[in-house]
Amino acid sequence: MSITVYPLKSASISLVNGWNLISLPLNLSIDVETFGKKANATYIIALNNTDKSFITHVVGTASNLFDLETGNGYWVRYPSTSGYVQIEGLSISNINITYELKRGWNLVGSMNGTAAEICSSLHSRYIIKWDAHSQKYVAHVAGWLGNNFDVSIQEGFWIWVDSDTTIVI
């Protein structure tokens, strides 16, 4: 019998005053209230990619509880000037992430690369990322060389797909 042990890693997710679009850079599942308290956030919003409905959790309440999971993007409202939240989990380099994408816009994350590389990997025509510092969106159209921005593993982003698809990366 062979046993593989993967050590826990820690990661920091930077937050600025206002809205932040984040994803989990490690393999873990953490409940929204625990994450919100660790981050000193006021609101956390998730998108149900299946029915395209938003779930809003107000930190400090017991309503609209859900788990944050690797591969998804989340809106986090941060009331202070700047800071970070420290999390622990397993490296995602040892796992496959399954993206269940539905036709239209999907809120995802946990990927590194350029906008063009991510569009190619997820079979998407458009990718939009949130610039937390300017509080504005930045967009890239697949096949267009302009605005080929970098996406880091702790950033969430919007992608458009033309049909329902499942992709394992």
C-alpha cells in the first residue's frame, strides 16, 4: 500500500477598500462566515452558475450561508484601506479542477495565465476581470491581441461560453 501525503500550504489574498473579485488559490472548502470574519469583510457574494442567481451573505449573520470552493469566483466587500486574508489548504497543482460552465456568463477562478490562455483553456470567447484598485472592469476578446492581461490564481473572473460545457483542468 502506498500513501501520499501533501503538506498544507498557506496563501494570502490581497484586499483593497471596496469590491474585490477573488478566488481560492488553494484546494479547500471554507464556509462563508468563517472566511468573512478572517477577512474582516462585510459582504460576500457568490453566483450560482447553473441558474445565474446571486447569493449574498452579510458577514456576522446566519443567513445565506454557503461554502467557498476552489474554482469559483466570489465578490468580497472590504471596508478598510487595504489588507489580506491568510488561508491554508492543499496546493491545487496536485488536483484537477472541474468547471461546470453554463451558457452565458460564469464567475470562476483559481487559474493563472493571460486572458488569451484562459479563454483558450475554458473555450471562452470573452473574459472580464475586476480591477479592485480602480473599481472597474477590464475585458479581453478571444483572438484579439489587445488587453491580454494577466490573471493570478487568487483572482476571480467572468467568462462567456456559448453552450453548456464541462472542462477539467
